[in-house]
Amino acid sequence: MSYCLNLGCPEPENPDDVHSCQSCGLPLLLKERYRAIEPIGQGGFGKTFLAVDEDMPSKRQCVIKQFFNQSGLNAQKAKELFVQEAVQLEKLGKQHLQIPELFAHVELGIGLFLVQEFIDGQNLLQELKQEGAFDEAKIRHLLNDLLPVLRFIHSQQVIHRDIKPANIIRRQVDGKLFLVDFGVSKFATETALARTGTVIGTQGYAAPEQSEGKAYFSSDLFGLGATCFHLLTNTHPSKVFSQYCDWEKYLRINLNKSGIGDTLRRVLTKLLQPDISQRYQSAEEVLKALVIQQTEAPPAHLSSALGIDFSRLRDLFAANNWREANEETISVMLQIAGQEEEGCLELENIERFPCIYLRTIDQLWVKYSAERFGFSVQKRIWQSVGGTNTHDAEAECRFGEGVGWLRGGFWLFTSMNSRPTLEAPEGYFPDWWMVSGWSMQYFGEDWRSFRLFSRIETCGL
């Protein structure tokens, strides 16, 4: 089916083999390329359509966002927001895998349009309605997956201003979370931060200062905290934060009912402080709070009976020196296997790799990365894309794409990825596929990842 984008069209549905609307006569291909198939959503600033890119041989799916103003803003301000979203998406979507990429920006007589990457999955509000309240593990995963995205956009001086479950999509193939709808974001220049602007945000999720037309990086953190509260308790946050005098009492009661531990309760309570000075000021602060409080530290002395010393690896993590920590991990694994000269592990050494060392390395990666990196994280991603303990080339590729090792059909060294480590995809480190000899073997039948994941499973990770 082809769907006409003319808002006034009386019968917008058309056969997929026509180029002009049979009802109003307008062309059905946006920019002579993008064909809308069906509407999939609508909000105060626009309507979204599932579409296909007719210029691509694969007819890849994409999203057309048609902008119209039902928010009460004046026409000029409304158009500014549309253009702003295009600017933000062009800049951010190319640099971070968890932000949809912009394909086109179109202004026509019938409206303003954005064409962007389609993320196949449900938003978290839909997931809440379908599966019920989240548990602590899912909330921790949400925080660990989304905080680095906020850290990235804030480093680009962008404030999203509308963090809420409906603007977070979980991709079906690998469970990766994507942040969408930058239509109300703003540049956080010193002048802008000091100036009162348009009141924008969603009631219950918008920080108190947004009601005065101001927004700061910590305003997004409040929205993330309100999102977690809603998903944990299945209670809309506006029902709590409208209790101006006793909001903290109502917050405590609802969080206690959710059954979460003290650490997460403290983190959420600080995220949701109405007084901005009492709130976390950066995504990095929240990540550190989760890491510091969530698990007991590995032993201070990490030398093994066989003379393997993990102290340098631990010290590199403590110093946030992630790339050297990755190189040290590879070096230690080769040392354990006695294959430093070969530079890669033999199959039998993968299958017999000592569990105590796998657990120690994994414990360090998981602890210091806020559960974003490590063997156990990679195993979970491997299983989520259909990987088993047998050779499966398609699962290998899905896994490689999920952790960021496979891009555009090419397997990459981590050193070829220019993004800062904390903005790398979940599971990106450690890149043991180089140690396993995968770089030399993946074109044949002797793929290595399922063998290592089988060993990880045996070791109880």
C-alpha cells in the first residue's frame, strides 16, 4: 500500500503500484524516493509513517515524520523546532549508533518532513503495557544502556528535554535501546542556559525548571529518573510529583513497593530531586554511583598461583584507561594460554580456558563499565540474537553488528572505532575475537565465538 501524505486527502490509501494519489492527485513518493506505507504514530508535533526507500535495492524500511503544529506554538517557533530536529539528527545520528540516522529533510507546500532510520521494535511505554512493570535488573540495564547516550549528547551541548518511555525504543533483534524524538531538544550554550525559553516537555517527566522555560543537562537526568519510576511502579510520575509538599513520601512509598535494593532506590531518589542543586549533574556521575555501589570489589591482590598478575588490568580500569585495559586483557589471555608468540588462541585452548581467569577478567570488566562490557554481557547479547553452542554464520554476523565489531559488512579492529569507549555499543569490549584468531578464520567454517561462549556457559558466567 502507498499512503498519501496530504493531511487533507479524503482517501489517503492507494495501491503500491501507483505514483500519484488516486484521490487528491499529489505525488506519493517524497523527494521522488520515499514511499509512505502506513501511519504508525502521532503526537503534538507531527505524525509518523512507516516507509520504504525506493532508491535502495533492498527497499530498506525508514520512517517519515510529518511535522504539524498542534502544540499551541506560533508557526515560526514550530518551524524552528522542526529545523532544529533535522540539525540535531544529522549531527548526532552519524556519531552514535543508538540515535536514529537522518536520511532526508524536506520542505513542501503540504508540510515539513524528516526521513530517518527505522528502528524495528517497541517503545518502552508499549513494552510496559504489554509485559507489566520492570524489575530491578531491567531498570539497571536501561540506566547502563541510556546514560552513555545522554553523556554523548550532552558532550555535544545538546539537551533532549523530553526523556520518557515513549521516546525510548528497544530494538527487537538485540534489545539495544535507542533514544528518539529530538524535536524539542536545544543547544546548551551559556546564553541559552541563562535565558528563559519556551516551556516544553511532558508532564510528569519534565524537570521542575522546565516549567519556567529553562533546561539543563540534569533536566534530562530527571526525565530518565521519572522514566525509571514509571516503568518500575506502573504509576505515572505526575501522580507523585504533583504532591508538592509530600512528594518525597509518595516517592519512597512507591519505590518501596517496587522491591528494588537500597542502591538503586538512592540513585533514583537523587535523580528525581526537584532542587537541581541536589540532583546528579551529569550522566557520568550516575554511572559512577551505580558502579561504586552495585557490587563488592574484586580482591585487592589479583596474582594467581600460576603467576598471572591482574593488578595492572585492575589499575587501568580504575584510571578509566579502557583501550589499554582491552590490550592488557588480550595480553593476559595469551599469557594464560601460553600463546604469546602465536598471538592467537588455538581451538583447544579456547575450549579449556581456565574458568577462574575468565571469571576474574569478566568481573573486572563488568564492575568498572557499569555492566556494559565483559564476557557475560557478550554472552547475553549472543543468546539474544539466536546464538547457540554450534556454528551459525548468521548469528555470528548479528552478534558482530550488535556489539559494533561488524559495520557495513566489514569486521573492524576496536582501534578503528574513533568513538570514546563509554559511547561504544554494549558488549564492545573486550574484543577477544582478535585473540581467538577470528580475524583469520571467519570466512571459513571454523568460527570461534560459539566455542568461547560455550566455555563461558560452562564456567557459569
